[in-house]
Amino acid sequence: MADVRRAIVKGIGTLAFLTLAIPIVLIAPGCQGRECESDGYKDYGYGPGEGHLVDQNTWESTPNNATWLPFGPYHLWGIHPVGLEGRDLVLIQVYYSADPDPNDPGNNFTTGSGNGATMSVSPDSRTVFVSNGTCAPTYLRVVIVADPLPPTVPSDDGGVSGVIGIDDAGDAGAIDLLDAGDASD
């Protein structure tokens, strides 16, 4: 008789748990409809008005106080920092916000982290890939800093003749402007 009673209590407990658990799972927020569908991949940086150099080493997708790029669920941007080609990228800073104009009063933004903004760089450093790995539609701003350009040597005609410390054969030390002294000596 005790075994029957124990089985009945266990069955009632399981039924009570399922009665509470199933509605909670059904009403929990999540990707229930089409809100998590990706709008795919887009290139950014080659077109007019798509990013600009802040200085010779820093590129930004949009000014901080402008409207940021839409960054939908599972979207992937291919960011092309035009003007920084051929140099190592030393800092890539991603910011995102729930607001397209995050600097307006009452709005805010944060630095990209976690699945909200994952990054990778192409082997030639010409493209920075930024993806939104969430269902949250947000807005994006990217700032990229590259190694400084090497110094150049002024030529006799007022143009630029080459990089300091490298001759036409590409080996360092052929031009040493610091120790060159006066050629008439």
C-alpha cells in the first residue's frame, strides 16, 4: 500500500511540475517569429559617405554624433577602412546601441562585446568583419586605428622620393639621413 501511495504522490508531483513548466516555456521571450532572421551581409566603406579618415591613422564608420549603421539580428558587415590599406590595424573599437542616434538626450551606447559584436580581420587587413550574433536589432559604429605611415624623404622637385631608411632595392640602411652630413665634404 505504501508503494502505491508513493507512486501516486510522485505522479502528482510530476504532473504539477509539468503543469507549471510548460506554460512558462511557451510564454518565455525568444525567437518565436521572424524577428531573428538575418538581413545578410553588406559591404561598407567603398561608397560615397561610407566612413572617413579622422586623421591619417584613424578611420570611423560614422561620426560619434551622427546616425549609426543599422545592425540587425545576425547581420554581418564587411567594413573597409579606406585610407588605411597596407598597414597593420592596431585597434578596432566597436560600439553599439539600441538607438540610431545614441548621443541624443536619454539615449546611450556601449562597447561591443560577446555575441552582440564579434569581429575578425581579413588576412590582408583590408576588411574588418563585424557580426551581430543575437536577435537584438541594434546600431553600430566602428573606429579603426592603423600603424602610422612611414616617414618620407622630400625630393629636389618638392615631391616625395621614398621612405626614410630604404633604398630602391628595398634594403634598410642605404639612406641614412641622420648621418649623411654635407655631400660637399
